[in-house]
Amino acid sequence: MTDEHRATERDDGTSTDGGTRRRDPTAFIDAADESLEETYEPPMSLSEYVEAVFEQPSTASHASKYLLQAIEAAGTRTVVEEGEEKQRYRFFDDPHNDGEHAILGNTEVLNAFVDDLRSIAAGRGKDEKIVWLEGPTATGKSELKRCLINGLREYSKTTEGRRYTVEWNVAGAEDSSGGMTYGGGEPVSDEDDWYASPVQAHPLTVFPEDVREELLADLNARVEDHIPVRVEGRLDPFSREAYDYLEEQYRRQGAEDLFSAVTDSEHLRVKNYIADVGSGIGVLHSEDDGSPKERLVGSWMAGMLRELDSRGRKNPQAFSYDGVLSQGNGLLTIVEDAAQHADLLQKLLNVPDEGTVKLDKGIGMDIDTQMVIISNPDLEAQLNQHADRSGADPLKALKRRLDKHEFTYLTNLSLEAELIRRELTSETSVWEANSYDELAAKIRQPVRVQVRDGQGVVREKELAPHAIEAAGLYAVVTRLDGEDVPPGLDLVDKALVFDRGYLRDGDERREKEAFDFDDEAEDGDTGIPVTYTRDIIADLLQTERDRHHPELAVEDVVMPRDLLNRMAEELGDAPVFGPNEKTEFENRLVPVKNHVFTEQEDDVLEAIMREKRVEEETVEEYIEHVYAWVEDEQIENDRGELEEPDPLKMKVFETEHLGRFDEDDYDGTEPGGAVTEFRADKVVTALNRHAWRNRDEEFRVGDVNVKEIPVIKAVLGTHDWDDVRRTFPDFDPDQWSDPPSGTETAEVKADTIRNMQELFDYSEASAEMTSRHVMSQVSYRWE
């Protein structure tokens, strides 16, 4: 082996092998050790726990307050949904898993859920409520469940999110003590004698109620929080059995400090646990069965009953504690597909406000858990089956306890495009952007996937740029209520307003507030679900297309129109849509096609005119001169000297780059009335005058995002076919498919195909297909 290929060790635990940098395998073991070391703490005594609680009160929080803390700890971000800026809790972006189970959209619903938690945690009138999240399939309800589990698990690993319970050891209380157990067997010594509370009992429930109240009063007096820590209820039955046993033994021995003896660190320890399903989080799935009691709290173990019979009564140590409330005690209880467990809902009526549930006659268990039920709309139909009986409705009390929040289909194009990409690829990161231009670039991106065909050959298939955008826009348009669309606009315009928060009308930018959309409109209640779109795309990726090219694999490209046509064609065969929906959805296809074609046309135009675009520095220089001219100020030149704004530079920019004025609008270089009005109203007023007038010495026009000025935005990236005609007088769109060599059309096409690849990530095949489609339409109106 030569020196250049010999592996060499480095100080940081990595090595190089043949030029490849790799970590020492033991480094991964060390990293895992460190991760667990940061997660778990050694068990502590009760007094040490109380001291720790006063240092970090959040660790003692009751269930709803703890869940609220976990959500708020992740912070917020600003999003635009239905055209309005909203603050969104990052917790619901599943940040600990790189967004794998992020809930896209429905921010208002999630915020309302958090508001409910805040009221419940503070005890402000919603204590008796069960949070109910309802919505059709593929709206994010299942993602919410996973997001809650992931978020609580990760938060409980942090210092401020530590969660604690108690564990007991009754060995040594008497010489012939029988050990505690969940599953029988002979007691053994040391660590094997310790048994944790099977329902995550809160350590402070060990204290007598009057002492606990004093402790909490002292604790809350030190906490600057509008939501006090509440710990109510008694020890769980398993722990109570241990406590009572120890108390009886030490009373018989005449112990003076009885509580201290029972809770001595030899018998009671406080340990932290990681929140997860079965440990502070209970999840009842649709397929779970058993009697109502088994599903809610667990069941008796017959063999254990015989071994642990206590003075002729049932011993709570012989209970399984594997029901959803037992597992979720201390944090969160989720009933998913609640319509499958409708018989349980009435059994839950008194749990939220009374905080207790029975294991058996005379044996009750106090519960501290936030209950959430998740369902499709079919649950509501079950709950309303006796609605016509009015006051005699047997489900009236249950319906009063349920606090419903409705998930809807996404009505934002960017969110739907993001969701479709998630369905097709392994992408999970949540889209965040500093401007809508950044978001628009993500929406229009192509998707390339490896597909194995019928002969077993793996080929790369491409969803061309704007294909995902087209599918997402069509889905969104089918979900929007058309009754409140203003005259002159269509549902595509409404969709764009919802996604951007504004609509461009020539040089003007019309904010959402300018449109009289109905807040009560049924947007997102029905429409094409993402699962339908996903299945259509999956079929298209396997379909052979009858198109050919001598050099390019155009048959492997799925164009936006391919996708839109197939989505509309398959509506009739999809059982999820009614006859009226199918007809309505088909009627909404044309404006979507028109919008997508405009987007493709803009790509081709920008690619053709790439070399003719105005540099941003030139635009900034023009704005600087216009501001100085309007405000009757001077500008500083490169030599640091003050001089008057240059009227010729402004005129050249306005006539040649903007193309809005000609010589008749000027007297030499002096602007006429139309130009003067344009400079004041379209340029200066479009920016923040306050920011300009209050600039410091370091402020420059470059500090302002000039792309946000509508008229300037048009200059930087928009051309029309008249510009093409003037720039390339011998260009002929009729020749585009196969231009004669040596012609201007051939040269323009070669540059355009290359620019489309470089600017917008087209492949050569998709650029060919898109430009052909655009030119076939342009040629009709060229002359």
C-alpha cells in the first residue's frame, strides 16, 4: 500500500482512507453515551427533588401546562395563510425530526388548540373539555399525533423539560418482606427491588394534601407565570399500596418521623423518564380492542391476583395499567380514529373535570392528562344521530364536553406543492423563505425520481418545472369557495392572493384587505385531496408517453399539461367524488392551465432575453437619482462630492429600460407631467419614505429591496414578445421545432435551452418540450 492510500489517524477521532475522511467507529459509541448521559439523571431523594423543583419549577407542571411549555419552547415563525400573516408555533413543524411529520397549514386551528391548552392549564373554564380535532383524510390529523409524540419526547430530554416520577422499594421494611412486582417471582435484592409507578405518578402526590398545598403556594409565589403549577389528586393505586405497606410497618415499629421513614431514599426515589407512548403518552388506535375498562385503564391479571391478594381484597399491584389513560397519565392521552371508539367517549365524560377513573369497585385512580380525540367527519354523524330528540338527546352531555377544531384541506399553493413533494420524495424540511420570490422558486421546481419500468430497467423520470405547481394549484382551486370571488377575478386569482397575501395588477400591488373575501366562505371543506394527486402522479411516472425526439428522452418527462389532463380525466372514476363535484372540478381546470402556461411563457421569455436584463446596480442608481430629484436633494458621487441628480440617466432608464416613455414625454431631458407623476407615485411612494428620510450616513439605496417596487420588479425580470422582435429581427417561432442551421432562430434556441437549464433547473428534454409548447402558441399571434 502506498503512503497516499494508507489510512492516517487524526486528533479529532477521524481518519483518512484513500482521501476519504471517516470517523473512528468508537466515536459513534461515545456520541451515544453522551446523548444518554444528557438525557437521564441518577435517581434522587424526595428532598433533593423538591429542591430541584424550586430551581426549575417547570419540571413540576401539570399535564396541560407541560404540553403548553413544550409547544412554546420551540418558538414561533411568521407564515402567510389565506393571504394573512400569522404566527405559527414551530413545534408543529416537527423540528426535532427535520420536519418529517410537520403539519402543513391549518395554523389557525393549531393556534386555537394552543389557546385551549392555555385556558385549560390556567383553569379558566375549559377544564372539563375534551379537545376534538376533526377533518377529512389527508389534512394532517395523523401528523399532529406524531408531532405531539415527537415534540414531547424531545422536550422531556431537555433540562427545562425534565419529567419525573417515583419508584418504590419495600424490601427491608421487615425481615420477611415480600417484594413488589408487576409480574410475580421471588424478590431479589438491590436494584431489582425497585419498581416505578406504572402510571408516572407525580412525585409531589406523595405529600399529604395540606403540605402539598403549602409547597405549591410557596413555589408559585416564586414563579413569574400567569399559569400556576397545579398538582391535584392522590398517589396512584400501585404507589399507594407501597406507601400504605411501608407506613404500617414503620408504625408498628414505633417510628417517630413516619413520613420521613416511608419516603426515605431506601424506599422512595424520584427518577426522570422520557415521555413516549406508554410513558406519559397514551395512544388508542383504531384497531385496539377489549372491554371499555381494558382500553381505558387496563385489566386484572388473574395469576397475580392469587399471589398478591391483600386481606381478601384485590391488590392494585395485580393490575396491568396498560390502558390509554394509564399510559397517558401525567401528560397526554390521544384517541385516534375516535369514531371506532365512540363507546368509550361517554366513559370519559367525568375524567377531565373530576380527574379520576375507576380500576374496580373501591379502587380509583386519579388522572392528570390532556385528552385529545382525533376523527374523520363520520364521528359527528354518530354524535348527531339523536339530535332530533332535542333535550332528550342521550349524547347531549358528551357533545357539550367536546371542544371541536376542524382541520381543512390546504388552501395555499406553496403548502400544497410542499405536501405533494413530500408524498413523492424523501424531502422533509419545512419550507421557510424570506420573500415570496424564494417561495415561488421552490413551488416551480422540478422533481426527478428513479422508476423501474416493466422490463426491470431503472430510468430517471422528470416532473418538469411547474408540474408540481400545476397539480397543487388545481387541487387548491377545487377547494376554494367561488361565491366571494370579485368581478374580474377568478379562482386562480383568489388562490394566488391566499398564497402571497397580495395580487399584482399591472404596476399596482393589491393587498388581501382590498378584496372582499367572505370569512365564512367554505374554503378547504371539500376538494381534491393530496392522496388523489399523489396516485395520479405515480401512475403517470409508470406510463409510457407517445412522444419522441432523435436525441432527448422526452418520453421520460411529465409536463404540467400531462398532469392536469390526467387529474381531470380520472375524476369520473374516483369514488371519492360525487357527480356534482366531478363536474365542478372539471370546470375549474381552464384557468389553471392558462396560469401555468403564462408561467412557462415567462420562463422562455426570460431565457431568450437573459443577456438583455437590466443589472440591479443600474436600477439602484436610477432610484437614487429619482429620490434625490423628487426630494430636491443632491447625491454623492464616487469622489465624495455632492451633485445634482442626472436628468439624462433618468431619461435613458425610463425610455430604454422601462419602455414607458418616449421623446414626446420630455423637453430635452426635462420630464413632462406624466413622467413627473410616474416618478413621484410609482417609484418614490412605492418605497418606505420614512426609512429613506431617516437614513443614517451609512444608508444606501442598496439597503432597500428594490425588487419589491412593482414597476421596478417588472423591469428586472419581465419582457414581452415585442422585446424579442426588436432584439432578434430575424427570429421566426414557426422554425423553433427544427430551426435551420446558421439562422438567428437556431442561435436563439440554443441559448434559450441552455439558459432554461441554468436559470430554472430544466433538463434539456423538459426545456425542449416547454419551449416547443410555448412557441406553438406564440407563432399564432407572431405576425
